Amino acid sequence: MSHPDVAMNTPPFCVLTIAGSDSGGGAGIQADIRTIRAIGGHALTAVTAITAQDTARISAWRPVADSLIAAQIASALAGFQVAAAKTGLLPGPGAIRVVAAALSRFPAIPLVVDPVIASSSGTRFLDADGIRALRERLFPLASLVTPNWPEAAAFSGLPVRTHAQAKKAAQKIAAGCGRPVLVKGGHAPGRTWRDALVMPDGATAWFEGPRVVTLNTHGTGCVLSAAIATWLGRGADLPWAVKLGQSFLQRALLRGRGLHWGEGHGPAFYGKR
């Protein structure tokens, strides 16, 4: 029973992020929460791993038990109306299986899969079994998969050193899982970034813009995937959600480019846009 003096207002829509914790606050759950909140949502979280890291390196990390990951997801899905979900760091085949099992029961919830294999500083989280589990169990549930160039190469088995090769790799991944793939071009040289949105039938749409020159690029993949998921949760169709997510990331990079965080790469997005 509600208190007679308390007004009952509609809560913000909820977005579930299933990802690792970054003790430096630049990526993972912390970046996702900031992004979801900035776009107007309420972030629900399922922490998959704990990392100790600064702007230059990960000094230690440990996976969260699969059963606890499953329990966090179950609580979020049972206790809240989830408008969208996204995944980031999933620390092994067992974690991937429990996440896929939980989300497969809610096919109407848009899901963005950011297929994290390793950190930008070089720490590897997934072996060959984990890569296969992601491709076979989670990709087919996704509304969108968002690999960067190294990830696209790992999941396709093809070289990815040019935009043409990135498109070919994305087409192979999309055809294999039957879901759209956004291959991100942040690893490409040049003054312009180019991302390719590839459909399962091979149809491709390119998105591009001026590259922001900044050292503060830690967590860009997390911010982009969280932003796209949040816009999907707000009802945007996929191409428009991708465009809005990219615009959000661009503005975040521009706002943070003058900040000096330490010896490495600072957060791609911090605070208000």
C-alpha cells in the first residue's frame, strides 16, 4: 500500500548492463551506468568480474562466480521492467552460458552484445572456448553485436586491416549468427572514423565522422554499446539508435579531450555531456 502523502510517479526506463567492474571508473559497469543515466535511463547491473586497473594497465582481475552472475540477472529481470540490455566482459564459457540462458527467456528485450575479448591495455579475458561460446550462444540472441577490428578478426577468422576487410568479416559474423553486426573502425588510421552496420543478408550501411584527437579513449566500446542499448530501450529503431549512440560518444570524447588523468588513457566519458 502506498503512503497517502507520497506521489506515485512513473520511474525511468531500465537498462540492464552485464559487464565487469573497472576500479578506475573508465570502462565496464561504471562507464555503462554513467552513459545510461545521461540518456535518461536507470541502470541495473550484473557484475561479471572485478578488475584492479588504472589508466595504463590491469594489475589484477577475478571473475565473479557463474551462479552469482545468474542471480544478479534474475533479480533484475524479476524485479524491474527492463527496456533493454547489454553485455560487456564475460569471463569465460560458463558465464556466457548462464547469461544466454537467462536472456533467452526474454526475447522481446533488445540486447546489444559488446564482445570483449581483451582489454585495450592487453589483458586477455577469453580463450578460444569463450570466443566460440559467445559466437554460438549469445550472438544469436542479440539485436546488435559490436566488435572492433581485432574482435571481428577473432570471431570471423579473417584478417581485418582495412575497411573492406572489416566489412567482409562483419558479413561473415552476421550471416553466421543471423543478427546485425556493427564493426567499429576505431583501430583504423586517418582523420575519419568509419563504422559499418552489416545485416545478416550482407546489406551494409556506413557511418563516419571526424576523429577526435584525444588520449582519453578508455571505455569507448562500453560507452557506445551502452548508448545504443539505451536508445533501443527508448524505442529507436536500430540504425537511428546506432547514429544516436555514435553522436553521444563523439560529444563525450570532445568534452573530455582536455583532461589529464595519468600516464595512460583516461575515460572516454566522464560526468555530464
